[in-house]
Amino acid sequence: MNSSREQILSRVNAALAPLAQRAALPDWDREMVILRQAQGLTDAWPLFAERMKAVNGTPLTSVAELVALLEKNNWKHGYCDPALWPSLAAAFPAGFTVETTYDRTRLDDYSFGITAAAGAIAETGTLVISDRGTSSRLGALAPWVHIVVLRRNQIYHDIPAAIAALPQDPNVIWITGPSKTADVEGILIEGVHGPGKQIALLVD
């Protein structure tokens, strides 16, 4: 950590120290949430997959599908969370280079990054990753392709359910499709501020 960052954080911590406790989270009216199709579903994956496609994300249900997509686009050099790689490695054929340590000095070398999900939201097709649960935030944000490994029991029906269930974490990232911007002449461009392709890989 550099000295400037240490100074800033020490001042923030000093300002927070006198507070007995953090302010309570704001309450909300659940009836104000418009998308209610997720309620009552026994399996939230189909709705999540439909909504993810609607925001130009790619839901996949097998590692074989993922490898085929990566091969088709010649995305063969990437990063994978070291905790996930042992269960995925056998599906990746020769010709792929997958590292389990993200080297920030070689940002342009990585075509894809594979990280673990903290959760997902069916009604919006949103993936959620957390600071504590993500092995490398650069591995999630810098490569053109970001793959989030997701279990079925991590898919929450709606935003209030996700907020209630997700653990406290200093940095939670909500990802709804690829990075987008439309501030240049109103033209929508993907992949400017982050990954241009977001993939959810369901593993059961």
C-alpha cells in the first residue's frame, strides 16, 4: 500500500472511530419492486439465463460449452481462481494457457478471467462478486472475457433477497451484462470500462 493511500485510509478510519455503530441500512418497500416474476420459482436459473441474455450476457451450463466458445474466438490465455482451477482443468485441452496467479505487469496477455460468484439475481440477470470471495479483482475486471462460476443455490430471486442474503463485504460488485457506455453521440459501446463479454458458468 502506498503512503498516500495509507494517509487517506487512516483519516477515514480516524473519522469513523468515534461512531458507536454504522448507520442502519435504509428500509424499502418490497411492493415497489416492479419485476416480480421470480417469486415462487423452484429453479431460478431459467429466468436468470433469460434475463442475462437480455443484457447481452452469456449463460452456460457446462465447461465444455465454455471451452468451445473460448476456442472459437481464440481466447486461449487466461487467469483462473486457484480454488476453481482443479475442477475445471481437465476440460481445457492443450493449447490453452491458464494461470492461477494474475500478473498485473502483463495485463494485455490475458484474454479471459475466471472468478467465483458471491451470488446472482434472477429478475435482473445480475452477477454478484465480492472483495473477500474474489481471488483477483483485476482478473475479473481487466480481461476482455469475464467468466463467473455460479452454483444454482447462489441464485436469488430478486434484489431484496440478494441484499438480505449476501454477507457484509467492503466491496461488492454487481455485474449486469458487459461493461457499457453511451456517452459518445449516444452510441452504445460495450467493453470500454471493463470486460466486453460476461459469462455465467453454472456448475452443479
